[in-house]
Amino acid sequence: MAPAATQTTTAVKRREAAAGSAGAAKLNLEAPSEPQYPDIQTIRDAIPAHCFQPSVLRSMSYVVRDLALITSLGWAALTYIPAIANTPLRWAAWIAYGYLQGLFCTGLWILAHECGHGAFSLHQTFNNIVGWAAHSVLMVPYFSWKFSHHRHHRFTGHMEKDMAFVPQTKENHKQPRLANLYLDPELFEDVPIVQLVKLVAHQLAGWQMYLLFNVSAGPASKQRDDAGWLRVSHFEPTSAVFRSNEALFIAISDLGLALTATALYFASTVVGWKTVFLMYGVPYFWVHHWLVAITYLHHNHPDVHHFDAKSWTFVKGALATVDRDFGFVGRHLFHGIIDTHVVHHLFPRIPFYYAEEATEAIKPVIGNHYHKETRSFIGQLWSTWKTCKYVEADPHVPGALIWGKN
């Protein structure tokens, strides 16, 4: 791994490293001027076989742990916070509860994500039952997200088919649109307060906009083109986002959401809507803030390429992601999803508790194609948001696009 001072590799370093460290790895020689990438089997062969063998007992132990943390904190909040007489202290306690519960619930969200990838156990039906239950409790449409997220993994970095965080091109960026009130974006896009408002909106509503309108997906990501912008919801069984044979599973996802909504309604008749919002609603928004931040920062970095349709390959796309560090929270509450995302994109069936070992195993093979950002996770959210506005052709790498200098 590169030393902390260098953070990530540049395109030039990647080309030099690929030429000097190819060794015994098989290489796809696409063009003399392009970086060389090891093929997927060569990368897989470097990983110990046990890393592909999840344990039901071990995986379930994390579910039990996270549920214990969630229920214990919820019980303590409901029991003790309303009894705090001092109003500022009571609100401070609710704020602290919402933040902590958001962390614990994000951990459960990530375990359901493991189920969706088949990394939770070797038993698909068991994975789907656990994942559906866990995601439904968090108001996430399990199968809907599973299908679209699989396509994101299948086409990561593809400028047309990726399902998440496909960047604007330089030409599209200049066009007036609703997000800029149809004004020239150059008039105000660098104003800090404007950027802050946009970032907050992105963090609070980005997940919901993706589920409802397929926002940030590539133009060729839909399964059919005969539907308008209202027919791309993750909640509609006949949505253009999904194949016709997936409709039943979308309906089952909706059933899970309906059951959770019903439970919240009955809870409100007992403790009131205000308490339900503080107990459930605030952590809900924290969970999806973390979800959007994690996904956004994994796929947006000044040193990371995107690729046009002709030059894209699975390995190129999977390696166009960034490992980051969020300390104790990332490793122990978020189950390492922030720290080991590169290997996760290469082999999503590796369970998270083997991902660090697998990451170390592939580093000698992928060389300087490996990206790791060691600076502040939260700090880089603001920095990346200000910097990564659009992509343009990389003059040094045919078919690749780099983040333009804003």
C-alpha cells in the first residue's frame, strides 16, 4: 500500500507500476498507451480460498450483536430520556440517541447488504430472509435495492450503464437544469453556502431520490426505455428499472415496507408520533446519510477514472473505487465497508470479516491500481463535493475520463 503521504495513485503512477510489476500475472494488453490490468482470475487466485466461505454462525452473531445494541439503546432512550426534566438536556439526549442509533442501524443495514450479495452465507434463501427482514425494518426495499445494486456492481465506472453516481460530462454540466433553478451553474456553484445547502440536501434526500426517480444512474441503466421519469421507481413492480421476472420480488419488498409502516403506526398510538419520530425517524435519516456518504466517497475521487462504453471492462470499473478510513466506527460498527470497498467490488461474495485479509492479498497483484484515501472521511465529503463536478476525457488514457478542474 502507498504511504499515507501519497494518499492515492495517479494515472501516470498506475501506468509505471503496471509496466514494472506485471510479474507472473496475466495481463490484458488493450493498447500500448493504456495502463495494463490483471485479469479477474489472476486477482482471485491471490486470495486464500477460505475468504470465499462465509459462516452462518459468525454472520448471525453480528446480526444478534447489532440488534442487541439497537434494542438496548432504544429501550434506554424510551425509558430515561422523557424523564429528564431539563429541556435542553432532554433534547441533547435525544440528539445523542439519534446519532448513536443511526450508527448501530447502519451496521444492520450493511449486514443486510451482505445478504443481498450472497456474502452472508452460502444459502441464498436464508440470505434473502435475513436481508429482507433487516432491510424492511429500516424501510429499505430489499429486493428492489438488491437488483439495482447488483447492476451497479456489474457496471461500476461505466458512463452509460452504472446504476449509481454516474458523473456529468463537462458538456452536460454547463446546461441549466432544475437543481440550479435553470440558471448558469457557473454563476453560483462555487459559493460555499450554495454548496453546503446542496450537500445537505444530497445527504438527507439522495437515497430517497434514487429509490423514487433512479437519480444518478446512467442513461442506459434501465431495463427498458418505454417508460417516462415517473416509471423508474424502486417501489413499482413494473418499473423500467427492473426486468419483468423481478416484479414479484419488488412486490415482496413493498410488503416488508408496509409491515414496518403498520408497526410504526401502532407504535404511535401508544407513545405518540413525536416519540416515534425521535426514536425511529431521526436514526432513519442518519442511516441514509451514512449510506449516501459511503457510496459517494467510494466512487468519487480526483484520482479515480470513469470509462466510456468501448474501453470499460469489469476489472477497470471495480478498481476505479477507493478504500477510505473511518476509524473505530468504520471497522467495528460499519463492518469494514468503508475500509475494504475495492476488494468488495471485485468479489462481492467475500464476507466482510475476510475482506481485510483479501485486500492485503490482492495488493501485490493490482499494484498501483489500488486506491486508498487516508485523509478524514467526513472532511473528504466536503472536499470531494466541492471538487468533483464533472468528468472529461483523460488525454493520457484512451477511453478514460478524469475529473475536470472546476
